[in-house]
Amino acid sequence: MTITPETKSRLEAAGHEAALSHIETLTDHKTPFGQIELLEIHRLIFARSWPDIAGRFRTENVELARTSYIPPHWQQVPILTHQALGRLNYRLSTMNRDEVGAIVELAAEAHYNLAAIHPFRDGNGRVARLVLNYVFLYFELPYVVIPSEKRDRYVDTLEAANRGDLAPFTDLVAEQYERSLDQMLGQRPDQTSTSEE
């Protein structure tokens, strides 16, 4: 059966919703995020639109558009992913909810580390953003969404991270966290508090 691009997009949007629901369940139970969880969220996204790659690490080398960065050889993907997720889980276990700055940094780092490994044939950005939100939800903080109008900046900050400077991407994540927090508290992003409590 041939799937049209429009149908593929709809199926993947539904799959993304299922993956996000799975992330919520994991964080509700404080389940450590390992390779099984990573492969499952990828499987949920692609199970109906591209079952041949759903929940499977890539088995070929890839080149990325708009960047000179070359992801690791495909045979390194399992061990690099295991190491990155191990660091993530260790840091999660040593942090408190009130360390918001450190949580933002960890979320940005977890996203970037996974995106840099590029473990899948497709869907790496979506999965990395779900992992970013796993960190925020783990500490019962609001979702962080990087809106489509910030896509160019998002790509540029990841390219800066490829060159060794994660700060611009961390700043972007921090800004979007503040925006999500403002929305959750019922304030417009351009609205400032005049309270002097």
C-alpha cells in the first residue's frame, strides 16, 4: 500500500501524540529512560507510517542537510546511545525540582546528545524533543515547545553545538521554558508582572 505524504504526516502526528502519552507515563512512574524506552517512542511515532524503521536504530551511515556535521558511524550508535542515556539518568537522580537552571541545561544537553548521535534513519529531531520534555516532565515542569517560527534559530543553535558551543541552544530552551511557564500561569509572553510582593 502506498501512503501519500499527507497521510504519512497525519499518521506520524498521531504517533507523536502516542509517544508523548508514553513519555508522560514514564515520568509519572519516574521510570529511567533507557534504550528500550527510546526505541519504544520511536516505534510509536513510525509504527503506522514507516514500520520498516519504527523502533530500530539506523543500520547505515547518514549525512545531514544544511550542516557539515557527520553523525557517528552506525555501528557506534547503540553504545553511544547507552552512554548518553546513562549520563542522563545519573544526572536526573542527583537533581532536585528547584534547580530549574540545571534542569534546563540537562534537557538541552540530553536533546543535543541524542540529536548528535542521530540514532535513527528518520525522526531524530522529534525523538530528541520528546527526550527534552521527558526531563521537564520528570520534574513536573511544563512542556517546552520550540515553535515552527523558531526553526531557523533552532537549527542554527544546534549547528553551534556541533562546533562545541551548547550555550545558544540552552538559551533557546530556557526562553521556551519561560514562555511555557508564562502560558501555564496565564500570562502572555510579553506581559510583565507589576506585583511587588
